[in-house]
Amino acid sequence: MNGGIRKVLSWTRMLTEFVLVCSYSLSVELSKTIFHIVVPRKCKDIKGETVLVTGAARGIGRELALKLSTLGCHVICVDINAEGIMRTAQDIVKMGHKAQAYTCDVTDNTAVEELAKKVGYVDILVNNAGLLYFDPILNTPPSSVSKVLETNVASHFLMIRNFLPGMLERNKGHIVAIASCCGLIALANVTLYTSSKYAVVGLMGSLTEELKLLGRSNIKTTCVCPYLVRTIPEIDSEVDARIPPLEAVDAAREIVKGILQERGMFTVPNYLRSVITTYSLLPDNTSSRLKDVIYTRIKHGVM
Ligand SMILES: NC(=O)c1ccc[n+]([C@@H]2O[C@H](COP(=O)([O-])OP(=O)(O)OC[C@H]3O[C@@H](n4cnc5c(N)ncnc54)[C@H](O)[C@@H]3O)[C@@H](O)[C@H]2O)c1
């Protein structure tokens, strides 16, 4: 058989396999989606488990810590803001639940190693700490580039490097990343933040594949992509968006639900994933027109 025919056969085989796997997976997923409209997805019980949340001093992280604590787990609250993190842990304890506060800069490898030694095993690691950074590319100084990428991406590597070994040892665990819809769709005046969130989505996808290759399906991964959440006043004053921002408490409730259902990747609100998938399937001109219909415009240099 000559090389040309072999190439054609190999491509035909790959295309056939691709179409078969796609049709099979899509029909399974579609049936599951329809089934779960009637029967809610099963949620795991995390009572008695240890859950670590970074960036828990305020915003989404604080709401996640409060909500998770009500499910009977022991919440390890971590943040660079010492006063804020004490407040979150105290509020949880006042509600009659279990929490501990640790002040830690998640971009500092030594600090993260010390944290891991003090905390020990965690069942669920929620990498939430992040910096919201909106600015046009030419207003973005190199110092901000390193700070945002270190906080929003590199910190996930440090946390995973220090907490995944314990999960592998026990063959049990769950790693959650709070990415953003900005990690799925590109908007203007937010290049640095968008780069960091695309990186987190990629990191989580690759980590999932790595765990699969290791045969560690007991260690779950979840990548959450929330839409705008009202955690800072500028979200209202400086962002012009057709879909109104969410409240942190509502976003946290949806995030916790997705974690308990061990979903691999989801947006908050849920329906945005379909909108974003539609964008990506359309040709450039059409998708950009669709972006003009469901717009989120970040004003010039607001933060
Ligand atoms: N607010 C939104 O519109 C929105 C939307 C999608 C995704 N997100 C993501 O959700 C996460 C939380 O966002 P938020 O709006 O609650 O932010 P926030 O600014 O209200 O809270 C972030 C927390 O992270 C902490 N933090 C920052 N750097 C840290 C470091 N180096 N070490 C330890 N802690 C550190 C801060 O002290 C703060 O308590 C972020 O990753 C953000 O990118 C936010």
C-alpha cells in the first residue's frame, strides 16, 4: 500500500471514530441533561470533611466558606488579609460550625508549604483567591502582569503541588478552581485578567487529563466560570452589561451545588455555558454580532 492511500485510510478511520464518539457522547449527555431536568443530580455528603478555601476573607470566597460550613465540614479559611480571614472564621464558629483561619499569601511558595504542613490533609481544595484587574493592554504595567498572573494562576500550581500529594496518598480528594467566564470568552479592556482565567481553565483541563492518565478517578476536579459577581462597587459603576451581575451569596450557592454534584466544568449562571459554546461554534463575524447583542462592556481603565 503506498503512503497516499495509507494517509487517506488513516484520516477516514480517525474521522469515523470522531463522529461515532461524538454522537455517542452527545446522546448520552443529552439524555442525562433531560433526565436531570426531572430528577435533580445527586449531591455528595461532605459532613466531617476538611475543605480549604483561599481568598475567604471577602467576596465569593467568604460566601463559599460560610455556605460550606453549614454542610457540616471543617472549613480552613485562607487569605492574605489577616483581619478579614479572622472575621470569616469567627462568623462560622458563631453560627455553630467548624472553621480555622490561616493568614497566607498564596503566591509565596514557602508560605504555602508551611500552610500545608500545619493543615495536613484536605478533602476539598477551593482555589478561589484572585485579583480582578480591568485595564486596556497599553495601560497594563509589567508589575501588574506578574502580580495578577502569580495570584490568579501560579498560586493554583503552588496549592495543588502542596495538597494533591495528600489526596493521592488517600486516593480521595477534590480540587476546585474559581476561574471566570473571562476564561471562556474574550472581552475588551480586560486582557490581563482574561489571560489569567484562560490559563486556569487550561490548567484544570490538563490536570483532569493527568489524573485520568494516572487512573485516579477518585480525585475529582471542578472548574467554575462565574459571570460578573457584585463583590466590588466598580462591577456596577464601570461595567455595562446586558445580563445583570450576580450577588456573591447567590453565586456561592450555585458553586457549592456544582461542587457537591462533582461537575467537571460549569458556568454560573448555568445557561451561560450554552451561550458561550454557541459563540465559539459560529464564524467570527456572526459571533461578534452575537457579542453585541449579549454584551458585557468594561469601560476604559477602571481599576
Ligand atoms: N467578582 C466577579 O465578578 C468575579 C467573576 C468571576 C470570577 N471571579 C473570581 O472569583 C474569585 C473571587 O473573586 P471576588 O470577586 O470574591 O474577589 P474579592 O476581591 O472580593 O476577594 C478576593 C480575595 O482573595 C484574597 N487574595 C488576593 N490575593 C491573595 C493572595 N496572594 N493570597 C491570599 N489571598 C489573596 C483577597 O484578600 C480577597 O479576600 C477570583 O478568583 C475572581 O477572579 C470573580
